[in-house]
Amino acid sequence: MTAWWRDAVLYEIYVRSFADSDGDGIGDLPGIRARLPYVRDLGVDGIWLTPFYPSPGADHGYDVADYLDVDPRLGTLADFDALVAESHALGLRIVIDLVPNHTSIEHPWFTEHPDYYVWADEPNNWLSVFGGPAWTFDEDRGRYYLHLFAPEQPDLDWHNRAVQAEFEQILRSWLDRGVDGIRVDVAHGLFKDPGLADEAEPVPGAELHSFDRRRAIDRPELHPLYRRWRDLVDGYPGGRFLVGEVFFRDPERVAAYVRRDELHLVFNFTLLFVEWDVDAIRDAIDRTLATLGPIDATPSWVLESHDVARLPTRYGGGARGARRARAAVLMLLALPGTAFLYAGQELGLPEVELPNELRQDPVFHRTNGARLGRDGCRVPLPWTRGDGYGFTTGDPWLPIPDGWGELSVAAQEEDPRSTLALVRRALRLRPHGEFAWQESPEGTLAFTRADTLCIVNVAGPPLPGPDAELLLASEPVEDVLEPGTAAWFRRSREETR
Ligand code: TEU
């Protein structure tokens, strides 16, 4: 078995925001095809595409109306096949996003197969992750249907065997089309408590994170399902894999999903939940390795995605946040396992503060603005300095801020000290081999991967570099690593021994 994904770097493309080929302001598959050389030159191993299926767009593609086609605004199945073929020719793998917890309310199943969904005469106390109750009354049927997300995203009833059979077919069809991996959206969801019992303690505000629901999700029925999916996927040649979005704060709860015969990989979001704090970062790494190591599961690392605020902003914003985010990306790419980069992270894009009237995320609208939602990390990419920033010839679906010309790919390609240049070099020098912590002063982290030493000065005093060859640093390093700096060194043979 070629388990190439065990130390791969995968690049997440939020399809609407990457590159628009036809001037409608929305990124599309031909746009991505045209930018494949950029992705190849970055040095990643593959691409994860967010959903591109026909969708009314209540949650921008995560409300799927047809699992086997491409949204006409984003291209055609022929474009998809060409994207796969061209990616493979460039040595890039393709991972697609499967959304099995819910469909769009406009999926024909909702009318033709109401028994595919979860219904109740009286709603229980479950809350929607996007705000408000998780139940909506259906006038025609006189009953309530469940939606852990938006009302336009009714939850499927996974206890219905017919639903299970539909998804096996869907998995096969995309594997037959040549995809290398499949991300399973809300992989901790799917099966709900069949008794639909109330949550014991509905924690106010807990709806934000679906991991805080105890009864609705994380059901034992998931594990036999993933064992069957594992068999199905492993029946295809070439090291295909499933990566689950298992959204729990604790890595301990995630581990059950990556036992040897279940999902190949899970996202490990621990670093998403911690600030630029040395103890919290070390703890996230330790807990991840301690839970996954003994079961021989591959750790994965994520600092950014289409669901969370951009890293430079989370780390305090401005020059300081930008600097910390650059250091963090060197740390990310030195950790053992699979790393995920979110398109735009390589440019150091910050979160964008959008005027409320332009916000589109249902999270914003369903919470009456109490939560700003995720539009700020989904602003289209700036490719060039000029008009439309090279993203579109029309109006981008979210405006690209003034001043982003300097953050554009074109601008950063001219600057050897840019974040883009740093990420490209890091992807070429990315270390492999055994991980081990090394002693380091307070406020700093140091670990080795075989003979590469990675030092991160999170918030310690200026740290003198070791007597070793400097491979790469997130900031110019004279004699010391200032706080908010990471660097990779090659240890001499002497030290390695
Ligand atoms: O996210 C699932 C999930 O748990 C997140 O919604 C998370 O709780 C939230 O973003 C925090 O604000 C997946 C997708 O990644 C997300 O984009 C979709 O909106 C969601 O599923 C529904 O399909």
C-alpha cells in the first residue's frame, strides 16, 4: 500500500475564492485548472477542493443538491475530469469533499424520499451549529425536520440503510473518476440518537462547536460504517484515503475514528483552538502525538481553514500577528504527519473585516450578527496588483480589500523575503524522520526531525541560535531568534549521534 498521505502537505482550495475564469465573480474549476502550475510550484502534494456540486448556495456548496455533478456556475464534469488529469500530470493529488450529514433542501431526495431524513412531531432541545433551534416545521408534512446546520440543510437519517447504500455508490463514482482522497464533512455527525432525547445540559453558546453536543453525534454506529468505507476505498489502487472532519476539541475523542481499520486520517484541530502561547502549543502537540502514536495513526496539523479566522489576525493582527503566523507555518511544516495549508495562508492574508451588509455566511444571519461568521477568511485571492487583482474580470463575490496588491502572488514572487517565498522554500526543505523534543529555554520550543532541528521562539527572550547550519528562518536571523521567529537548522553528525 502506498500511504503517501502519511507525510503529505495538502492545499485547501475554497473553490469560490481561488480563481474565476468567466467573469461572474465566483471562482470555478477552469480557474483552478489555469492556476495548477502555481500550486505545483508551491511544492504541495495535493489539493483538497471544497464542494463544487450543484447547490442553491445556502452554505456555499455545503448544501448539496446533487452529489454526482458539478454546479454549472463552477464548471462541468468534463472540467472536473480535466482538472484531475492535469493535476495528476503535474504530480498533484486531488481530494474532494463529501457532505454526508445533510443534503440541500433542494435535493430531490427531500421530496421523493422523506424517509431519508430525520423527522419529529415535537422538536427536542437540540441547537443548530449555525444558531437557533435545530428543527424547522415543514408545512406540507406537518412535522419538524432536523438540521444541525442551516434550515436549508436537512440532516439525513443514517439509520436508513437506503441512505447508506446511496453514499456507497457516491463514493464509488468519485473514486472511479480518479480522485485520490475524500474529505468527510462533519464525520462525527451522520447518525443521531434514534430516541432523539434532549441534550442533558444544553450549554449556552455551545452550538458554535458541534463537538459540544453529546447525544446528537459521535455515535457508536459510525465505526462500523467507517470500517465498511475503509474496505471500499482500500479496494482501489494507488493509496486512496479518507480524511474525516471530526470536530472535537480533544484529540482523545478523535482517536477512535482513526483506528487501523477506520478512517485513514482525521483533521487534528487542536492548533486551531490555541493562541500563540508556548505551553498551549506544546500541549496540543503532545496530546496529539500521545493519543495517535500508540494506535499508529497519522497525526495531521491545521492552522487555517475556510471555517476559522485567518492566522495573522488570530495571533494578534498587524505586523506582530503576521510575524507569528510566518513562524507558525515553519512549525507546521516541520511537525510529523500530514499538514494542511489553506489557500492564501502562503500569502499571509489576514482576516478581512467586511461591512455587515456584504456578509453571506448563514452563521452571521442566524445569530443576528452575534457571530460574524466565516466570510472574512473566504475573501478571494489576490493574484496580481492590478484591476480585480487577477481573480476575476467582473466583481468578486466578496470585495478584495484595498492594499492587497502588495500581498498578491505577483508582488510576493518578486520579493525573496516574502511569506510566499518562505513557504515555497519550506516545502522544499520540509524535514522527515523521527520527532523528538529538545531542551530549550522558557518561552521557546525546540524539536528535531532526524537531523533537522526546528526552533520556535514563541515569546521568550532573544534566543541565540545553535552552532549549526541555518537552513531557513521565518525572519532574518543574525545571531539571535527574536520572539515570534522560527528557524530550521541542520545538526552536525556529532550532535545527531
Ligand atoms: O464544518 C462543520 C463544523 O463543525 C463547523 O461548522 C464549525 O463548527 C463551524 O464552522 C464553527 O464556526 C463543516 C464545513 O467545514 C463547514 O464549512 C460547513 O458549513 C459545515 O460543515 C456544514 O456542512
